[in-house]
Amino acid sequence: MAGKLRLQVVDEAFKRQPVEVAIPKERPSEYFGKYVFNKQKMFKYLPMKVYRKMCDVIDNGAPFDRKIADAVAEGIKTWAIENGVTHYTHWFQPLTEGTAEKHDGFVEHDGKGGMMEEFEGKLLVQQEPDASSFPSGGIRSTFEARGYSAWDPTSPVFIIGDTLMIPTIFISYTGEALDYKVPLKKALHAVDKAATAVAQYFDPAVKKVVCNLGWEQEYFLVDEALFAARPDLVMTGRTLMGHDSAKNQQMDDHYFGSIPARVENYMRDIEIQALELGIPCKTRHNEVAPNQFELAPIFEETNLAVDHNMLMMGIMKRVARKHGFRCLLHEKPFKGINGSGKHNNWSLSTDTGVLLHAPGKTALDNLRFVTFAVETLKGVYDHNGLLKASIMSATNAHRLGANEAPPAIISSFLGRTVTDLLEHVEKADEDALIMRGKTSFKLDIPAIPELLIDNTDRNRTSPFAFTGNRFEFRAVGSEANCASAMLTLNTAVAEALTSFKERVDALMAEGEAKESAILKVVRDDIKYIKPIIFNGNGYGDEWKKEAARRGLDCETSAPLIFDRYLDESSVRMFEKMKVMTRLELKARNEIKWETYTKKIQIESRIFGDICLNHIIPVVTKYQSMLIDNVHKVMEIFADDKARKISKENLFIIESISEHESFIIENVERMIDARKAANAIESEREKAIAYHDNVAPLLEKIRYHVDKLETIVDDEAWPLPKYRELLFIR
């Protein structure tokens, strides 16, 4: 019966046709931001005075004046109603890696027995949702439900369906952050302040530094019928069992290949919706694994880019259902083939239009480039373990360390050109580097090729690679909120730049010339950061040994990696940069440990259920058929001949028994290990117990289940196989 279900869903998936997508008659530039209350809409629907104040808030970080809230709300309501909106919601990002929303109607009594549509400034600016179900890590007591969401005016409101979506922060009653947006915005402010101060050494006209982010979202698509027939995919987002397909990605014929018609229509659909919501989609293509794909936008300001990524992941999942797919964002949904990441392309730019990580054509430009590159690497080196913690999760742990993603050791690839440049600056005679003049100086830095971007990005094993005018943080997982990595990276860089300026200013106070002071500090830091620079193969065992020798964090256990958040150096950095307090960090770690535990717990429970209630009954039935066949052969033929004829069946029967025994015995062991772990009160120790004692059993049992898949009659096997999940599209 189970086998019949599998064959039925395979047939259903095979026959599915592409869903037609209505293509807008306008060009993309004409419907871009159609459902976003952007500056264009503000200009139309807000009084001029209010419009100018809002522009000041968005462009210059001016505080939002509550006096204009009613006028802004009225303008937004008018625009929203014109677009068929009936409800509004504060859209926020709690510490669940997802988003949250509670919809309220515009409906109010009119005092005459009827109703009217009302949306006041106070409803736009702040709400008090029931926060009792959201993780707080102990900041709130369970019975204290109060949490506040407050509008983030730098991220424009938008419309989905009949609902006005208001991007907000989420804080506790006592003011601690309960989301990713609050510390992210604080980190962006910190790096703006620190980077601006350093950038002014090179150009006093700089007034602001903006952090930019371009994310690359990888994902898998699986036919919905096949998905529904896999309880592990439904409950965990990944396959807990499944033998390798004869063909997976060995031939590399999928990467950048022609996009299947069903998938292309799906991509077209999400791109149209994304563009209407102001998400600047740029790139779409097949990824290296079968049924794996990628989309990427043009880079944006980081806070907005994070909001857009969270919104995009929701769109991808929703539209997939329409096209008969399920979108898998899990970092490792299939064993033995590449997992999915989300490369974070990170850069800093000034309000004068200069990319701070881009080489220039003058000595001063290249000194600026060297300064910001080195201080970025100093931040990464000082907090390499913390940066690893910022991207670690129960799901990303499956990807890190495999041969498709950076290893669980943070290092930076610079390429030969930049590496040689830093070595030259470090070792060159100081007098050769600086020749003082009345109005200028000469910096003896070799010419940097204009095609730098093309001759550096050649190492896909590096977690933090320089790619010409930016750094690419590649270790971020596909399912993650980019804010976790971005707030940590920007805080670390802010601390490094702050320290840099303090040291340069101290030398200048002693009479040192500015350029000389900058170079002295830069050269000291070049010596200091050498352990973080690695241009070789990040997957080799040699690198693991070398990384340990260099003092880099080589821990692979996710629960122990989370400890880095509570290192004194981490707490000191976050508090000094005014991003997070010790209390907030402790709370977040409690949530990280608890989330890790729950992920492994769910996997263990569903895996045990599948083994005992799906696999073992089918296997036993198939074994019984073989035994019956052997008995019948014995009745017909003489003993020696019968044994010869039944030799293969007897071997299979014995193999099945061995695999069955191992599975049943170890499922019981896994249950006992889970019970023992659940009895532990400390969230940290409980997570460690799940990592050490429960998770390894999943892999051990899986080996035997996957072996049974190759033995049992194909028509009897109950679950869709890898060849079906990966190649029916």
C-alpha cells in the first residue's frame, strides 16, 4: 500500500504541467515598487512639509517626529484603500528566524450604528501584540505577555494582498530587543559612526557611511506531491534518509544549464511579485545540484536588504505552492549533494559615492583602501569565533565543513594581488612609503590592476573572501536571517575602526603627521592579522591543523560555538559599540541552545516514527515474501540444488535481519538518549547532550535504512527516492 502511494505521487508529479504566469504589459521599471509606499508615493500622498521630514528621517537618520504621525498615517491609509487594503499589521522579525504578523482591520464604530475605516498615527507607530509565545531567553516571565512593536520608518510600508505591512522593531516591556532588527540598526549606526570618522582622514567632506548588502538566496524545489509523501521533509525540511541517486551532480550538467519550464514560470512569478514590492531582483539560475536554484538582487542598504530577504523567502514559499512545488530553504535537504547557502556580499560606501573597499588610482585612494581592508580583517580576526557563532545553527551545521560550503573555521581569502600589496606595505622602508611635501605626499604602493575583481575570486572554500570591491561572507545559511551575521560583522568592524582612530589620533597628538600615523598603525595591524589570511584549500586536513596552530577557533559543536557570544571580548565589544547588553546576549544564547535542542528533538522523533511505522513493516513484509519463496524452492528441489537457487535470497534475508535489528535497537537507544537529555534543566547542557548523544544516532541509523532501500523491491519502498525528488521537475 505504501509503495503504491509513492508510485501514485511520482506519477502525479511527472504529469504536472507548467503554470501560466500573467506577464504585466508594463516594463519592469514601470511596476517596480507598485505596492511600496516609497518616496514617490510619499510625495503624492503626504503634505510637502511632512514629506520633507520623512525624507530627512530616511536619508539622514533624523528622529521620527511623532507630531507628523497622523498625517503620515492618513496618507498611507488613502493609498492603501485605493489598492484594496482592508487590514494592517506590524511585520517584525522575532528570534525564530522567521517573521510575525497580526492583522487588524481598519474598522471602527462611527457612533451612528455603522462603521468607518480608521487608521491613526498611534496605530502606525506602535502596537502591543501578545508576545508570550515568542522566545525571550528569560527576559520576560512566561506570564508576562507584553512586548511592543514600533515602526521602522527607514523601511517603507508595503502591501501584500489586502493587508498593509508595516516593518517594525520588537522590544520587551523593559526595552530589551526581542528581534534582529533592533541590534542590526544599532550595529549599522556604530559602523557608520566609526567608518565616517576614519574616512574623514582621506576626505573631510564625508558625512555618512552606508553599509550595503547583496544576498544570494539558494534553494531547492520539490514537487508538492513528492514532498507530501515524505514525512521527514514535511516536519524538518530535510530528508533524514535516502540512498544516493545513481546520478546526482557528478556531471555538473545542471549548473547554469537551461531552466526547466515549470521552474522558469515559478521564477518569473516570484520576480514579478518581488519587483512590485520593490525588491530589485537581478539574477536567476540553476545551481550546482539538481533541482537547486538561486536568485540574487542588486545590493541595497543593509537594513532594507535584510527586510527584503525575509519578505522574499515568504514569497518564494507562497508562490511555490501555486506552481505545485515546495520551496526548501534548509541548508542541507539532501545528503551527498551540495547544500544551500546565502552568500552575503558586504561593503561600505560614503555619501560622496566612494566604495571604501575598492582600490583607487591615487596614492591616497589606495591608502584608504588598505586601511579599510586591514581594519575589516582585524575585526574578523579578533572575533572569528563569534562570527562563526553568528552563522551557526542546527541546520547550517550540516552544510559547514562539507565540500560545498566554507569550513567551520573563519578565514579570509584576499588573492595574490592584495596579499602582495599588504606584504609590501608591511615590509617597505617607511621613508620610501612617505615623502612629505607642502600639500601632498607620495605613497610607494604598487599599481593595483583595475580588473582586480576578476583575478581575486578564485577560492570557493573561503568563508570571508575579498571579491574586488567588497567582502563576501559565504558561511551564512540559506534559511538564516542575514541580520545575525550582519550585526555581528558590522559591530566587529566598528570596534576595529574605533580602535584604529584612537591609535592614529594618539600618534598625531604626539606630533606625527597624519599619513605617517595612519601607515604606522596600518603596518602594525597587517602584522597582527596574518593568522586570519588564508588563500589555500579550506577543506584540507592540513588547514585544520594550521588553523589551530594560528589560534583560530576550530570548534565544530554548534552548542559550544554559541559560547562565543558570552566571551568577555564579545560582551565588551557589543556593549562598547552600544549594540547589545550582556543581558540581551545571555537571552539570545538561551534561545539559540533551546532552538538547537528542538530541531534535533523533532528530527529524532519523526525519524523514529518513520523507521518503526513506515520502513520496518515494509521491509518485514518483503522479507517474509523472500522467506516464503525459499520455503517453496525447498519443497520443489533437492536440498543442495535448493540452497544454490536460494543463495541470493538467503543472503538478502540475513542482511535485512541485521539491518532491522540495528535500526530497532538504536531507535530505542535514541529514545532513551532523548529522555535523558530532556531531563536536563540547563538549556546549554541539554543542547550539548542532544548534539553528543542524540544527533550521532540519526546518522548511524540512517546508514542502515539507506542500505535497506537498495535491497527492498522498488515497488514496495514507501518513500519517494532521491532520483524522484531531485530529477522530476
